[in-house]
Amino acid sequence: MTLHTSAIDRLCKRNVELAAFSTYGIGGKANYLALPESSSDLADLLQDCMKRGIPWYIFGMGSNILFPDEPKHDLVFISLKNLVELHVSNGKWHVSSGTPMSMLSLMGLMGGTDLLDFTFLLPGCLGAGIYMNAKYNARQICDILDVVYYIDTTDPSLKVQSIEAADCLFAYKQSIFQMNPWIIVGADLNIPVSSEEQIDMTSVLLKDWKARGSHPSSLPSFFSFFLGEVHALAGKGIETPQAMLDIIKYRTSKRHFDFPSCGSVFKNNYDYGVAVGSLVDQLNMKGTEYGGAIISPHHGNMILNQKNAKAADILYLINLISESINNHYGFVPEPEIVLV
């Protein structure tokens, strides 16, 4: 299909390997891939796609996603990872959807609050975090939100709308955005602005992140950047809180960033009461390999791209875990990973 539109010509790259846009390092060649840097560019792109009946797929950093080995030729992939902004608006912190969630923990650290510590080393960007109500231990993204901004793709104007966080139907890894064709473009936080110094330091941090350019969605690169920024702040006298040190210890002990992965593959079934990773451990499935993929020897709810795995290799192990848990424990675990 030949596309003759200024927005698509301006915003889309051609024949791009999706593997570079997923923390799994998996994905075939996309005919069209866009990286809009503003909500207006995003709206222009969607408008063009709608006029021509061309399907699109929206994603962020690609940290919770498995792209296909052979993407559909006429599908426009749209990553919001360059839609990055973090500034004060009307006395509140406004964060664009492509901003890494981990950036919030450092912003909080520079402002002397521990309310954002739980976002440290959460891979992925805020938009995806809101969509799935990302969590770490007892804290969830919904805890820090005031207002969420989004585009309703059924609205012909594609204008940015807003909804109060209290109305977003947040639950365990659930939100209203999973129930509607809405694209999250940003949010206001309910975290107070600490000082002008915090604003200035946050601006410098954001520039450091943007200076990396259209970087690959690499977990080792992600880890080294944010760990480096924490060390830099410690060098300036801003002590790393114990909560962040505990996160570093936990994630490094489980080898979360050693190989490409998407983190937890399945949601935990709280009605059953035992974490999926523990069930996989009980079934002695850790370390099981197929093709280039392996169930992590260190965490039963992670499947790693160990040796240039294909999507088919990951899917095989996902199905193997699902069937084994169903056969032994009587329920089918719900995937957390998004299968494109």
C-alpha cells in the first residue's frame, strides 16, 4: 500500500526492526514506525491513518510487549517514547506519557519526598504505567495521579481530554484505559512541588535523558542510566534512601537486567494466594529452555531472550507454563505481557 500524506511522510520511519523498540529485543521489520514528540503530531498521524483506513498500534518503551516475528505490512507502529516532558503546570507536576516512570523517583529524591521511591527501576514509561496501573510491592501508579490526559480515538476532533484519577477505575493492573479506545498522553501528579531547585534539577535530568536520543529499549542501558543518576545525586549530597537500595538489591539479585525480557510474564492470581513465580519454582520449571528463550533460573515468572530468541520461542514457554499451572493447580494464569 502506498501512502501519500504529509503527516505519515514526516513522522514515519520505514522498514524498522521492532526488536530495537522492545526490551525483549524481539520483533521483525515494521513497514512504518512513528515516534511523535507531541500530542498534536500524534493526532495528525492518527487522522491520516483514519482517513485511509490504515490500522495502527500504540506502545511506549516496549517493556511489557512481545512483537511478532513478521509484523503486518500495513500496520503503523506508533511509539510514544519520545513524547517526554516533565514540568510544573498550575502548581502541579505534569508528566508526558513517554517519560520513564523511573524518572519520577529521581524527581522525588531531588525534592526530598519518598512518595515516588517505588517507581525506581520500574521499566517503561508513564503512559503504559497508567494503562496497566503498574505497581511495586504495595504501591501503584494510581497512588500518585491527580488528572490523566488522553485522546479518545472515537472523537473526530482527536482533541486532548482529561479525567480525574478517581474516575479511572484503577484496580490491580487494571484501568479504564483498558476498556476504551483512549490513548494516554500525560498526567498531573498529586505530589507537591518542593522548590525551584527541584524544578531546575529535574530539567537537567530530563535533558540528560533526551540527550541519549532515540535510544534502543535496552534494559542494561536503562539500568545503567538510572543507577548512574542515583550515584551522581549521592555525589552531590543527596543520599539514596533505603527503599531504593532495597529495589537495587532485589532486582540485581533476581538478575532482572542481565538479559532482554519483559519482566513478569503473568499476573499473580490473588484468589489462589501464591505468586506465579513460586508455582513455576514448585513445578521445577526454572531454567527450562526452548529455542533462544529460557525461563529465568532466578525468577519463575520471567522468560528471557537468552540467545537471539524469536517470538515463537517465547510463546512456546508461555503456553508451557500456562498449561502446567492449569494441570497442577487448576487455573490458567492471566498474561501480563501484551502479545501483538
